Amino acid sequence: SKIIGTMQAQSTPMNQRYERVLTIAGSDSGGGAGIQADLKTFAALGCYGMAALTALTAQNTRGVDAVLAIPTDLVAAQIRAVASDLGVHAAKTGMLPTAEIVAVVAATTAEIGLQWLVVDHAAVDAQETIGIGFRLRRQRRSHRPAEEVVPRPLQGP
């Protein structure tokens, strides 16, 4: 089965295979966002979560103090490593801090034949939020058409 739209947690028999979902995002040292939040969400939904780091951050609930982008060759290597061994049913992006990382994520997810990609408009600051997501979608189109689910930005109360 494919993962798209709203997913719901279900009880799973021990012999049933789990959907394998990859988060391609930054690490949040505070644990409330980034790969840490994605992996918690995947587990709550009964999925096997995997991660490819794009950035390390020093952050907490008050803000981001520092960001270190992961080299593009290592980002691509992480994606290829999990895809070649475990397989990836779907992936979700988070923080893609540079245009080079956007390009390598687009190329590598196309290379591995990824069918489902959720593009989350996460970035270092609000001015980049929309641009990062649209650049990734444009990059993906130049490599291979893919099914994409693009969530709407969260609306305040």
C-alpha cells in the first residue's frame, strides 16, 4: 500500500511488514522538530522510520542558535544506503538548508525510484520556507516525474 494524505495508526500483527518511510531533514537538538519529530510520528503511525540528515542544529524551544549543513555527498550516500538495503516506500523532506542539498535530494530520490515524496516547506527562516519546497519540486521534475504530496502550511488559530 502507498502512503498519501492523512495516515492513521493501526494495530499491526507481528508478521505484517511495516511501511518503510524515510525522513530527509535536519536534526533538532530540542527534539520537537526535524528528524526527531518525524521518527516519532512514523512510529505512532505504525511505520518503520529511517533518516537521512541534511543539517545539524543547536536549537531549543526559544530558537535556532546554529546550523551546520551536511555535505551533499553524505546526504546522497545516506539516501542510497537505506534504499539499497531496507527499501523506501515513501519519503518526507524537512529542512533542506542549501540549494545544493535541494538538488542532490531531488536527483537521489529520483535515482532510487522513489514513488511518494512529501515536500515539507521547512527551512532556516520564514523567507525561505516557500522557496525551498518549490525548488525541490522543480528539481524533481527535471529528473523524473514523481507522485508528490505537498502539505499546506499550518494555519494559526
